[in-house]
Amino acid sequence: MADSDLDTIDLDGFARALRALEAEAVASLGPDDLAHMLRLERWGRWCSRAGYATAWMVPNPLSMVLLSTGSMARWAIVAHHTMHKGMDRVPGTPERLTSQGFAKGGRRLFDWFDWFVPEAWHHGHDVLHHGYTNEAADPDLVELNVESIREARVPRLLKLLAVGAYALTWKITYYAPSTLQILQRKRKRRTTRMGTLKDDARGPERFVAAFDPRGADGRELWWRSVLPYGLGRFALIPAMFAPLGPLAVLSVWMNSVGAEVLTNLHTFAVIAPNHAGADLYRFTGSPRDRREWFLRQVLGTVNFRTGGDVRDFLHGFLNYQIEHHLFPDLPPLQLQRIQPRVRAICEQYGVPYRQESVFGRVRKLVAIALGDASMRVRGAAAAASATEMATAAQ
């Protein structure tokens, strides 16, 4: 589809159809949605328990995969949808699965024990990423975030190695520090009463400053993120297997490290490509109204293959990104149900609806990261570089 064809779309009809579908989905929320989420949560818990039940025996790929899948499910499925208020309107939902109760205070240890500071993730992802998808104010705009790799004048192999290292470590090297920096900018903005919400996405401070323990911001990352999870996952839990002998402790530690690498790679593959590829758009300026906002969510997002709880669970339900971006406060079961109808609405109004295997999308992401391809740009300043966009956002 040519860019000019997008200007002929009946945005009024498109938005009306989506709003009607959303109203129908909300009206149908019920016990099935809660039972479905609880089942997905149990699957993740079972993976973690089975992983630890076998991790003490010997370092092995099965334990690593199980532990990794449990971590992925807690983040991508339970934390993701719960913090988006996906379960808030479902009758009978326990407080721990609502946005007001999930991972709050001491419940972080039980609900979402990971590198992330929950409120930092909420502001960076739920507010900024979803509010400004693929704009310069989107902190997860991949093409902008990997610009240093794209523009580096180094051998191609080194670029590939950099992307690989990023994928294997990105929870601690990207998401935890970047979301906390975003939260810290929000606090400073509110204290000084200077700047706007968009300024939270990127700031003048260096990214490496997030890890500098000499400053208050750096110390917060260590005290609230790196040390709690790092010591808990890789020291305390392995030490609990000491009654079984030192080899059991070592085995649990090695399986935990292997699982961390795998869950980084797994989540990178099902999260990062959702909004990256030469066939997707990024945007200059803000949408004029809600109608254009709906259009942007589809033009800047891609789905993976969908269908069936097992397949969807292994994708972390991130294979429904188009539906999730249109209606972020719907629970996973509703995303499954409405996906064929969202696709039909897009086809009816001539809106490109992209769906591909996760492996195909990872290849497109790598092409963006290496500089082999660039995303399409839609907006008044279509020729603006990523650097200019970032400067405008700051």
C-alpha cells in the first residue's frame, strides 16, 4: 500500500467499528476471563517449580527452559496485562491481580520478582510507550534506540555481536535501568514543574549513569533492582539447596544463570520485533485525534502467529500486539476472541494488518539494527533523522 492510500481511509468508520468491538468485549467480561488468567498464571508457576525441582541434580537445559519460561510468564503475561488494568473490570478478580494490588510493596516478591521496579515499568511502558507508540517520545522506539549500532562504522560481525549481546542481557542492560531513569525524570519534572510528559522518555543524562552508585539515581537502581533480584535469584535461592550438598548449590546457580540468559533471549524475540521492521511506520508529531491514534497503533505494530493457549502462552500473549495496542486494558482471553474481528475490520477499511512468524519478525528487527533497512516514516517531517526526532522530544 502506498503512503498516499492511507489518507483515503475512512477513519470515522474505522474508529466506530473498533469502539463498537471494544464495547462488546467489555460487556462480555466474566468468569471465563478470570479462570483463563489464573490458568496462565499457574502454568508459569508450575514451570518455575518444576525448574527448581530438577535444577539441583545437574546443570541441564530442561531446568533452564522451565525456569526461563516461568520468568517470561510472570513478566509478559501476568505483570503486563495486570498492570495495564486488564483484569480490573473482570468480576471476582482478587486484588493481587488488579492494577492497584499487583506487585505493590512486599507483594513484589510474590507477584513479579525480577530486575524491574514495577512503578518504573508502568510509567515507561504503560504510559509512554502506549501513549506515544513509535514516536520520538516512545522510549521503546527500536530504530532510535539502536541508532549507535546502525551508524557505527565497524565490521558487520561486530554489529551482529552487539545485537546478540543486547538480546541476551536486555532486561538488566536496557529495561531495568531505562525504565527507572524514566521514573526518575518524572519525579524531577513534578518537583521542578518543568517540562512535559514527553520529556520523561529521554533526557540529557548518560545511560551509563543509571549504574553509577556515586549518585542517588544510580544507587536507587542498585538498591531497588540489581541487588534484590541479583542476590535473591543467584545467591539466596541456590543457597537454599545447601542441605543437598555443594554440587546441588552449584547446579542450581548454573541453571539459574542459564535460565536468565534464555529468558532474556525469549522475551527479546517476542517483545522487541513488535514495532520494528521496514514494513512498519514510525511517526513524527502527535496524532490529531483518537481516530488517527487507532490507525497508528495498527500501522506501527505487528502480530505473530496466533491461536491456542499453548502457542499464545509461549509467545507471552505478545502475538496479539495489534489488539493489545488498540485495547490495552482488555485481558488475554478477550484478545484471543477479538483478533479475527480486528483483522476483518482492518481489511474492510483498507488498513494494513501485518502478521508473521516470530522468526520472520526477528530477521526484520535485525535488519533495522544493522542499518540494512529503515522504518517507514509518516508525518509532516518525514525526512527527519532519528537524532532530530530525539532532540525535538527533549
